[in-house]
Amino acid sequence: EILPLAEIPLKGGHNLENVLAGVSIGLASISPEGGAPSELSLGGGVVASPRACGPVNFVFVRTLDGKATVWRADLRGSNPQQLTQGPVTQMPLCSPDGKTLYYVDPTSAIPALWKIPAEGGSPVRVSQDILVHPAISPDGRYMAAQYIAAEEIATPNRQPMIGIIDIATGKALATYTPPPGSLQNVGEGESLAAWQPDGKSLLFPVVTQ
């Protein structure tokens, strides 16, 4: 089950929305060569899941007033622009050229992967299958994601798989079933796998007994 960040249950009957009420969590940047971090001025709320989006921008999720929306800003934190309307959007990820934003909307019974132009625009659903924790190949043609086929969504005790998706069509080209439990520890906002630079193989977590 995928829960919106604000609804994640905690001990004592609380959730993150209660605990973080009135708290602001932002982002800071630091040179890989070291030095003091520089806080980015991105506004209030809780900021999470930063991802590069082209050579001069990045995207992030801002949770504020009960809504989690995806925003884009330049690397200095300037010119923040809201790209999604919520109420909950998660797992933002841009294409390698920075022109397309992908994100997951978990608010319906079936989590849906959507895409929009990174400059803003109308969202388009990528697939009727469940695709979460996406990772895009270096050439931008394929996506690896936690995958459940549309015709299997209602199947009891279904086992999520790793799907290799043709981004142009939204269709699965190949699927892999990892050992049980391997897909359960992927954190919110994280990609399921990492593509090798040549795009010919993937790295993904495997649980062994």
C-alpha cells in the first residue's frame, strides 16, 4: 500500500501531518568540494524528494496545508514553480533531457503514473498498469518500475514485479519477479532500481533468506 506522506501512521495514533504541523523542513545545497551548506529559499511546509531536472533545475515535493505537490526550481532555489495540483503527488522524476516530469498520484484505489511537460501543462497518464518508484534509462526510452499489470490488480495476494516499460507506449517489454520482500523496502520518493550508464543493466535490491 502506498500512503501519502502526511498519512503515514506513527505510534500513539498520530500521523506525520499531526507531528509536522507548524514545522518547516527545507533543502540546502553544498559543493561536492566541501564548504558551508547554503539553504534554499523554497517557501514553507515540508520539502522532500529532490531530483535533478535537466542541467539547471530540480524538482521536489512540498507538503503544505494537507497537500503534497510537485514543484520545480533552479539550482539556487530561485523561481519555484508549482507543477501539480495535488491533493497528493509523489515520486517526481524527470526525463534525462529535463523536458518531461513523471510523478505518481496515489489518491485513487489504483496508484497512477502521470507525465507533464517540465515547464508545466496538462497531465497525461502513462499506463493503466500500476507503475511506482520509477527509474528512467539514460537514453530516456525506457523505465524500470515496480509493476502490476492492469488485469492483475484485483488478484488477491499478487506479487509486485519489476517491469521494463517502453515510455512511448506505456507497455511492459519485460518483467522480472524478484525474491519475496525485495520490493518492500524502497523508500518514498526513491527509485526502485538504478540503471547502469550504458543502459544495458539494472541494479535493484534483493532480499535473501
